[in-house]
Amino acid sequence: MESGKAQIDCPEPSVIPRVSNADKISLRDIARERVDIVSEKMHNLPDEFLQELKNDLRVILDGANGSQHRDEFFILKKLVQNRSNLTAKTLIRAHRVQLEILVAINTAIQGFLHPSTSLSRTALIEMLVYKRCINMACQNQLPPINCTCEKCVNDNGFCNLCMCMICSKFDFEVNTCRWIGCDFCSHWTHTDCAIVEQLICMGVCTKNGAGPSEMVFRCQSCNRTSELLGWVKDVFQYCAASWDGEALIRELDFVSRVFHGSTDPQGRKLFCKCDDLKEKLKSAKVDSKAAYTEILMFFQGKSFLVYLNCRYTQYFCEYTLK
């Protein structure tokens, strides 16, 4: 007790280690400086500072500050991609956070900076040198050993299991009409990319040989065609039950755009049915459950089955006559 006041014991505040300007490193340092030099500096820096570096990169990848962040990201990416000294041998000496930042810059994927990311150092190194798929849900070894197409052989980092043949990007919109798979070589293509590149058109399905013209997809990998009517039927039959109204409208819109130029009777019927259901859903005349049931009834209807039976009967007869 001094001066009539009581002293109250308070816990000491946590002390964050201070980092001198000489010891600090920047994202640009990580992107351009030698791996071993940056790694040594990072081992002497507190974890709080390293996490702040990752947060700074997350903000840049978000692009919230418009052109300034975009310009900074392009500078960082150019610095990384122009380097010839990022090899499996040199990257062994890298700090883990250093690897995470380099991969995030090279791929523009924020997930590599998330605290819960549990990728091994080996996986991060292989992603940087294009020996492993950068899709964390895939991580397939590259280049694919089961494919010798030009895309798989020549495009560093391309994965035939999860990436689009046109744009080389992946996403998590699987089990939807937004991806089309080739029936023969199992490569995948975004539906939007296929439409833009005019890979969806009227033609004859390779698997069925000579037959009536229908809407088909031509694969850029093997140049063979896959029919699209059965593809849409399978997607709706096995995946659409969990879609809400908005998701169903989006998927119906994809199908409408795929079959917009169809001239065969069943393709035109599917196009009209999708447009009709979209309008009913938007005006709340039907709910998603009723719309889902209606599209399934379309595929299971007598006209659809008769169409398929006639088509395959024609194929069989033509093949037998040959």
C-alpha cells in the first residue's frame, strides 16, 4: 500500500518478438531470391511474422484492392515462373511456409495458405515442379502414365483426371452438366469451353458407328465423338435429387445451351422441356421436387424409349447387313 492505493497483480501481456528491418523478408524476396538464403532467414523469424506473410498473399489473391493487387500478383507470378533454379534438388532446403507461398503464387490458389492445409513437403515440391496435380482433392502423379495425347505429354502440370482439355482448369462442380467426359479416353472438358470451341454439334456418335445424326461432343484428345442425350439422362438420374431450385435452373440452362442447335426430334424435345421447366421454376409454378420428377418422367417416357429402341435397332440392322 503506497499513497493510499492498492496494487493489483495483472498477468504479463504476451510478447510478440520484434523483427528488425534487416531481418525482414517480403513476398517479392521469396519469389525471386535463392531458396537456401530465404529459407535460412525464415527459420530465424517468429511464426507470427510468417503467418502475416501468408495473410498478405491471401489479400493479394483476393484482389479486393482492384488493379493494385492484380498488378502485384502478376509481378510475383512472373518472378516465380521465370526462375530456372526451382528444382526438386534446391527445394528440399526450403522452409515449409516458403513452399506454401511459392505454390500459392504459382497456382493462384489460396487453399495452400490455409492453416489446416496438411500437404507434405514432398507433395508441395512435386506440385512446384509439375510432378503432381495441384488439385488438392486429386494429387495425381504427373505426367499421366496412361495417356500419350499431346495435351498430357506437352502441357506441364496438366492432369487428365480432373482438368479441362480446353482451359486446363479444375473446379469442384462435379456430378453436374458443367463437365462432359469422353466415352473413350476419359478426358474431361468444361461444357462452356466445349460450346465456345464448337466441340458440341450435330454428328454421329463414334461408339454407335453409322446412324442418325444427333447432338454429340467431339473430344480434343482422341477426336472421337460421344452422344449427349444419354449423358444428360445419367446426370439427372443419378445426381439431380440433391439439387435445390436454383441449382436445377442452372443445370437446365446448361442443357438448353447444349441442345440449342439440335435438329433431331428428341434433342429438340429435350431443349423445349428444359426451357419450359426453367420458366416454371422461375415463376414458382412448380417446386424443385416436381421439376425433378417431370424431367425424369421425360427421360423414362414412352417417346424417349421408343426413340432409343428405334435408333439402336437401326444400328444393329445396318451392322448386320454389312
